[in-house]
Amino acid sequence: MDTAVARKRLEEIRDEIDRSISVIGRSGSPDGLASAYPQDPADAGANLTETQRTAAVLAVARLQRSEVLGALDRIEQGTYGACVDCHALVPEGRLEARPDAARCVTCQGKQDRRRR
């Protein structure tokens, strides 16, 4: 994938993630909901679940943002498109589908298995 095209796509993805994080943060930060719990325990449980869901969505968005920033850094360093583990070329189709991909399919599979 051409690095100029990849940079543009990654910057667009980063900007969209930033907007999402901003909206989610304004709509219900976990700290803000904790003080607004109603007295009814059933309602409090529902709010806690929503707080946990919001926190999880924010965590995923921040992780995605980190991966996009890593890809932009690899473009700057001239290493974009090379696997960060084995240094083999990441397949073109993988980069088109996931421009933030840091690993080839084989190394990503190994990484995923280690996380389980």
C-alpha cells in the first residue's frame, strides 16, 4: 500500500476515533455516573452496567487510537508494511483491510494465541 494513501486513511481513522472518544466521554464518563446513582438498588445496578460498558468502549477506542498512532509512526520511521516481529512484508490485502496492522498474519496469530 502506498504510504501516502495509508497516511491519509490512518489520519482519517484517528480523527474519527478522537471524535468518538470525545462523544463517549461527554455522554457518560464513568466517574460522572457514580455520583448520580439513584437510591433504588436495581437502578443502581443498571447504571453500573452502563458505566462498565462505557469504560470498556473507551478502552477499546483508546487501544485502536494507539494502534493507529503506531502505524503513523512506522510510516515516519520508514518501516510501515513490515511486520514488527519477523520483519517480513505484511500482505497488501491485510494493510488495505487494516491499515494499522503491525504484524503479518502468522505473527498476529501467534500474538492472539498468547493473549488467550
